Amino acid sequence: MRKHYPRLRNGKLEGTGMVINAERQILTIGYIVSEAKSVEITDVDGRVIPASVEGYDGNSGFGLLKALSPLRAQPLILADSSNIQAQEQLSVVSGLNDVVQQQVFVLERATFAGYWEYLLENAIFTVPVVIASTRAEILNEKGELVGIGSLYVQRSFQSSKVPCNMFVPTEVLLPILEDLKRYGKPSNSPKPWFGVTVMEHYGRVIVQRVSRESPAMEAGIKEGDLILKVADRSVKNLEGFFRAVWNLGNAGVHVPLTLLQGNELRQLNIVSKDRSMVYQTISYD
């Protein structure tokens, strides 16, 4: 089982990846490599090999590396995840030193909104929970890769909160994979980006953090602000907020915001940016 999964190290961050072709390219979850200055790979035979970051896509959450020396790890077949359905049985492969394979079931395929300006249309949610699912791989019955683990979450399901894992499906990777290999990012038009982390609380969208040198900071958005409207559209949750912004156009579009800052109602006009052009240079206060 270990033969497909080299370990990755980016400073203090560690994770796993999977070799996806004979070109020594390795797929992983993107935050492992998004701000990497250097990456090392521990191959399946224990050798430590330097790697370069080939590509990153903030919209899907995938990262692509290339080993700078030959690998013993064998390529894993990429499959289209779009036919994966609820109640289907899959296998999760997880762990760094000790690789473990565990059977799981698909709880649902559904939209996932992440606080870091992230929206995934058809995420794979699985049960039972796999503790080490972050950066883990999920395989179909043929042993083909259909997703990469991202988060432990709780989902509302049949009037209960169900603990589960969220996997980013390969169906969002396949259309952009050649672009990541060739250009390092997708060639389609980038979405508007603010540089905030946000949370939803009782029907309100609240700013948690603002990144330095971001459009949000330049416009005067602050931690604790309540975002009430995008243009003339009221927003009450993360999904509604992201969709309202992205529906205005591509990166660079001006985004009118109405927000409550302390006791003051403010109208701001934010000039959005392309996340991929600034992501590796920003940090949070």
C-alpha cells in the first residue's frame, strides 16, 4: 500500500501525496504547498528528495509537486469522481509513517463553503470519521484516486449533526490538471478575492481576520465587521456571500459592500484581486 504515497515536508507542515504519472508529479492538498519556500519528499524507500512546486489552485484546493530525482513510488490512476453517489463504499488511505487503509461510506455529495473564500460545489462527505483524513487519499473500488482529504466537519443530516470527513473530488481537478502542469495555475478567468476569513453566525457573515496588503485591508475592512450586503443583495451565510461576490465578474472587479463596523453602517467599494497573484506574499494579522 505504501508504494504509491511519498511523504511531504514544507517547513513544519507535513503531509502525504500520491504520484500520478511517470513525470514524477505528485498531487496533494494545496495548503501544504501554497506558501512553500522549499519542499522535501520522503520516498517509499526512505530517501529524502527535493521537489519543486509545479502548481496550485486556490479554487479547488489542489497542489501539484514535481520530484527532482527519480522516485520508487509508483503512479496511482486518477479517476473521475463525478459518478460517486451517497451510500457508496470507498477506501481512505491515511497516515505518514504507517499507512492505513479504512473503509468508509459516502454520507452525501453537497456544497461546502470554507471560511477562506472557498466554495466546493460537489464535495464528498464520508463516515465513519477517519482521524488522520487531512491530506489523506480516497479510492474507489478499483483502487483509483477519486479525492483528497481536506477537513473534519459536522454536517446536518436527517435532523442531526453528523461528524464526517470532507474530500475534494477529482472531478474538479481533471479539467485543470494540464493547466497546472503547464502554467502552474488554471488558465480560466480568476475569481475576485478579498483576503478575509469569515464565519457565519445566526444568519450573519462576520469577518474573523484580514490579511495584510489585501483588498480588504486596503478598503478598511476590520475584524468583527458584519457583512450585510454585496451590491444590493443581502447575504446571510458564506455560500451566499461568495456567490454574490463572484457573480459580479472576474478578479479586478469593483465590489460594493454594505457592512456594520462597530455602530457605524458603512458603504465600501472594494477593488478585488486575483488570489494566485498575491497569495504567496500575504500573511494574517
